[in-house]
Amino acid sequence: MDAFQEWLFKLTGKKVSMRTLLIALIMILSVFVFFVKRAVDSSNAPPRPLPGAVMALKCSSCDYVEDRRIVDIDEAKCPKCGAPMGYKRKCMDCSFEFSYMPQRLKNLMKTEPNRFKVLEALAVEQACPNCHSGNTESMFPGSVDKK
């Protein structure tokens, strides 16, 4: 019996064979390697995407424009004047750029059971305030010229 086995016998009070020690050591090492690999894999995982979407926004009051990541448009406020910000839209007929705020439409969708009336209200709300044309389009991020 070698010194390690004698020490183990004094510690446990049982005679342990080298084969049993080797099996226990292999099991402990494999569990250790499993958890280390799992920790390394989770740290190398790609970062989760941020919530919301980057949109072109325009202030309803001072015409300040910016691209901003938003989750809820109702919470978007202008950094210059504090007024509500809306989605930036452009009239294709007269090239007028305006702020579209869908807050009123959200309330209508909750109360109005007739979806056709909601769609009509959507068309009216997204119409150009300058020439009243319904030919308007959303301005996307990257289309913002800061004023």
C-alpha cells in the first residue's frame, strides 16, 4: 500500500483501491469540464438584441428630427422642447414632412368595434396636413436631416 492509500485509509477508515480512486477522479474531472465548457459557451453567446426599433421621429412642436430606438411611441419626447414626438412622414405630392402621432388611433381601436371605421380614420390621420393628400409615406432611419 502506498502513502496515498494509507492517508486515505486514515481519513475515511475504509480501504480504497486505486481503480476506485481513478474512476472517481475521472468522474469529478468530467463534471468540472462540463460546467467550465457550459460557462465559456454562455459567455461567448451573441448579445440579445435591444427591444424596440430604430425609427425616424419628428417633434410635433419644434420640428426637431432624429433617429431613435423606441418601444412605445407614446413615451417619445423631444429632447429640445419636451413635446411628444411622432413618426416622421412625407407627402409624395407636395414633399411636406410632418409628424404622425398614432395616439388617437390607438384609443379608437380600443373603443370602435367596426374595423372599417378604424381604417378610414387611419387614412385620414396619415393624410398630409399641408395638402390633405393621402399619398404619404413613412420616413425611415437614415433619412433624417438634422435641423
